[in-house]
Amino acid sequence: MFLTEDEKDILTGGQGETLAKIMKTLVMYGDTFHAEKFVEVTGPGGHLVTSFGISIMSAMFDVMDEIIDAGIRTKTPFTVDPRPIDNKNVPSSLIQMIVARVMYGKQKNYEAQLKKLGLRDDNSFTCTCYMDEVGNIPGRGDVLSWAESSAVVYANSVLGARCNRNSAFIDIFGSIIGKVPNFGLLLDEERKASWVIEVRTSHTPEAQVLGSAIGLKVMERVPYIRGLSKFIGSDLTDDAKAYLKDMGAASASNGAVGLFHVDGLTPEAKDLGEMLIRENAQVYVIDDDEMERVQKSYPVMWTDPDAAPKLCFIGCPHLSVNQLISWTERLEKSLAAGGRKKICVKTVFTAAPDVLTAFAQSPFYGRLRATGARLSYICPLMYMNNPTAKNLPVITNSNKLRTYTNSRYYTDDEICSIISKGAAI
């Protein structure tokens, strides 16, 4: 990599041994991917994927201490992924709580480290930092140093920012130096699509299954999606952004998608259209039969495949206020149709702390709570990583959660039927 004089000074220890180590790591990272130089990180703030104080990750805490002891902070305040524990709002057995307390026994100390490094505030724990209520919203063209896969694909695709799928600690190192290696999705050429996705379903495809199908097919490549805007519109409304959030998260977890373009909808596709498609791009047609095939391919990881569900998570990635409102109305309608007042499966809706605060100010908050549903800021994936949760029959509408845990996927309609009517699918 070509380094400026200031970058060379950092690398050779002119600004301290710890900054030199951080810069060396970023230079090695850039060299690995043939970056020619660094570019400035812009935008309102960084985002750190490692939010959990899991006891076995002692090296992480040591690195944090070294950075803090050197008096180093990030260039701008940052946000971080969700907390792993919420015993008040998420159903847990005594054994689960004890194991979680041991697993995440460093959580309090780790959060203290995060604050010293530059954490924005106590509410900055969410995988959807780009929500209006949270406020870490990059603009088009902003260069980011993020690692959370669902946030990266959203920022690149829906907001038009530029970020690679970095790894944990590479994200915070870039926020400390204020620069990242210039390669991959930071470059115009690498943002072009090598796959064309033709959506030919008879109705709006389930976002989570569509994203899964795309991710499984294109893996880390960039897809250009045709035929979707006729279902979700040509403007980035709240509903459209929520749809793309969930679709993108599924494509990033079921594959490794860091950027997608939707014809007539996402910023770069609106400006450049099919100029974004590479010559000889491959084509993948997704119709009703393909959607059904993909969903049926998901394995059931439960110990007893015929068990009745005991817990449901909705919100991975975290939900928006409008999604919470939509789920409230949907549940009320389904319960009324079944002659019930309360849901029959313990269900947790998860969202950013600031989103939950905003939702609590609306009349829908009391209405959702009246159905028996619970609200939490937790990371469902971290909950499911507790060994005592592995035998629980947990259902979800999140393809990301299904992919990384033994939870079982159902579509939104299926989930609503199960939790409100007790209907088997």
C-alpha cells in the first residue's frame, strides 16, 4: 500500500506503540486485498459488531485495555451490536440465567471499556444503528468502518454508503485511525453486479426467503434485482426500507452479500440503472416454485421435530417502530378472528433501546403488550447461543437467526397463525 507521511509516522511508532500496532493491522488487511491506499472514514460514527462480554474472549479485553491505557479513543462516538442478556423481558429458566451470567460474565466490565473507547451512550446497543431514532445514519457516499453484516448490506444498498464486510476489531481499528484500506465495495467497479435476479412471483415475496434464495445463489457477489419494485414500490418508504433490511440480512447471512441493487428503487440503481450490470452477468429466476423450494430446504434442528414451540423471536435484525405497529395490528386481527385475547406462545419482539422508547410513546405499545407479547433490546442470537437454549423449540421469522442457531423458520403469516391461534403448520 502507498502510505502518506502521516500514515508512515503512525506505522513506525511516531504516535505511540499502540497506534502503530493498529495501523500495522490495517496495512496488513489492505495488503491482503490488494488495496493501493487508505481512504478517510466519514459519516456520523462507527459501529462495533462485538457487543458481548463473553468470558472466554480474554484477548479482546486485553486489547481494549491496551488501547484505553494509551489514551486512545475513536475519532467519532460509535454504536455497537445488541446486549446478550435481558432476564426481565425474555423468558429464561433459572439454569439459563445462571449459565448466561457465567457466559457473559465480563459484560459489565466490557461495557465500561466501550464507554472509555468512545461508545455514544447506554442506548447505543443495536444491530440497526441506522434507524432514525438511533441516529447513526451514514449518507450516500460515506465511507464506513463497520462489520455487522446486516448493517453493512443495508448501508451499502439502501443508503448508498460504502463499506466492506469487515471483521470484528477491524471495524473499531478503522474508527480509531479514521481510515480504511481502499478496496472491494469502496470502489465503483466492485459495486457492479455479476448476477441479475429476476423476481417473477405472483405476489410480494417473503423478504426473508427472497434474501435467503439470493444469498445462497450469489454468495459474496453483487446482485441486481429486477421485478421487486412493482411489489414494494419505487420510493424508499418506511415499509420498503424495512423490507430491504430483512431481505438484506437474510442475503448476508445465508450467503455473504454486502451490496445489492434493486431496479428503480435503491439509490445507485435509480441513477445508473442497468449500467451497474456487468457484461455476461449470470441470471437467476425466482418464482413461486423457487421460493417454496428454498424454504422447504431449511433443516429442522430441534431434538423433537414435532415439538410444540415454546418461544418465538421476532426482530433479527432489530425491528423499526413501523414494524412494531404493523405486528400489533396483525396480532390483534388474528387473535380476534380466533376468539382469543392473548397469544399462546411466549413471543419476544426485539428492537433498539431508542426505538423501544419511541414505540412506548405510541398507543400501540399498550395494545401490543395486551396481547401478551414482550419487548426487549436483546440480541436473539446471543440468547440462542446459550447451551441451555439448544434444546428449546424456538420459532422465528428471521432467516439470520435460523441460520446461526437451532431455531426454526416460519414466514410472517405462519408465525402469526402459530402464536395467535396455536395452529400447526
